[in-house]
Amino acid sequence: MNHETDGVSREHFFLDEKLHFSHYETPNLFFLLTTHSTAFILKPETKMPQLLGEFNCTMDAKGRVRLPSGLLKQLGEEGHSFVMNKGFEKHLTLYPQNVWDKTVKEFETLNFYNNDTRNFLRRFHNGATPIEVDEQGRILIPKRLAEYAGVEKDVILNAFGDKIEIWDAAVYELMMNDDTVNMADLAQRVLGENQ
């Protein structure tokens, strides 16, 4: 039995013959009410938008980088809290907090008794730092991470999927202009195997 009241959908259902539940849904909250006046409020998992864009930025003398407005708009409500970590190449990776949480959650299935697993987890978390966007829309790159990526002043933010890569601009341009990498061959090796 469904009812619509002021844009809020209400549905009655029975868990068993003794306990009667009702739930109320809005775009942001899920309410579960029992006949004993107990309420459980559950916030649904936030879906991360697919990020896209290559942004030229500048790091100031204190290690701060202003996130472009176009990138902040894509991030939406998730664009305030991040975890910054070393990338697999000579760059940094900026994970929105919910993406980081999901990534770390996946590691729970790994076998911690395996030496390679422990070695990977230590190295993956090495340098991981919580990052908050300040009132001017800036993030602070820790000195140790900046040194790892060779970031000094000119920075490229490469956003794709659910993460943002942070590159020193010169290193990024050198990598992207590497003529030894054939895009067609790369696509065949990566995508062809999934067909």
C-alpha cells in the first residue's frame, strides 16, 4: 500500500505478524519507523560523479593550490574532504573521501597473512593525508608529497573517473608527449583483452 503526501512517498509493509514498520523516503534521507516510535535515519550512499578535465594550476610558496571552479562544480557536495596519496607513477592522487573509503573497504578482502599484501598496503598508505578545502577553495599539498611528485609551482590536475591526479606540469607534458607510446597499440592491449 503506497501513499503520496507532500512529495514524500510512504509505504507500509509487514516484517512479520507482530511488528509493523513504515518507511518514509526523501531525496536525501530514509526513515524507518516502528510501532514503538523508534526511528532509524539512514543516509543513502552518495554516488560520485564521473570527473573529467585537465586543469592548469599554480602552487604558491606555502604549497597551496586553488581548485578550479569547474572542478569544484563537478565534485558537488563531495568537493570538500579528500585523501591525498602518492600515485603509482610520479604524481599524487586526490581521492574524494567517499572514494577513499570505498577503496580501503575493498582491501578488507585481501589476505593479510600474505607478505605481498602487507607490503602493498604499507606502500599504498605511505603518505596518505586527509585534505580539506579552505574557504578560498584551496588545498594544501604536504611538503613530503610535493617532493615525491616533484611538484614545485606549475601544476596539472588531471581529473578522470572518480579521482584527480596531481602532476608537476613539466613532468606531465613530457609523459603525454612520449612518442614511444602508441595510442592504438595501448588501446588494443587494454581494451582488446576485455572484449
